[in-house]
Amino acid sequence: MSGELGIATASHVRQILIDAVRTCRQVIVDCARLDFCDCAGLNAPIAAQNAAHAHSTTLLLRRTPRQLAACCTAFPTTCV
């Protein structure tokens, strides 16, 4: 992922992630180039994690920026 993950992009990213976890056994998302994430953006990986759990898929967010990493403490199985 790169750029901004906010209200303008969250629904699109959420759908991409959910589609990925429905078709793959493991999904790894590199967040190193993510510049911004707001509450709406945070909902995208949360919804994807819920879908991953329902489909027995592993979803991992790698190299998360500090602002996102702080939020990931609530969802430790999603962020690495």
C-alpha cells in the first residue's frame, strides 16, 4: 500500500483486501509507503481481518508506519 488510506480510499482498499483474503490462503500487505491513515482507513484492514478469519486466511500488514503501528496493538495478529 502507498499514499493515503483515508475516507476517500478506504472502501476501495477494503474491497481489494477482502477479495484477496477470499481467494488466497495468506495475504501480506507492505505498508512501508503508506503516508497517512485515518479512522476510516483503519477500518479497511480490520474488515479484511474479519473476512480473513471467516475464510481461514492469514492477513499480515508488514512495515507499518508508526501511526498505524500504534493502532495495531488492538489487532496484533494483523500487524507484523
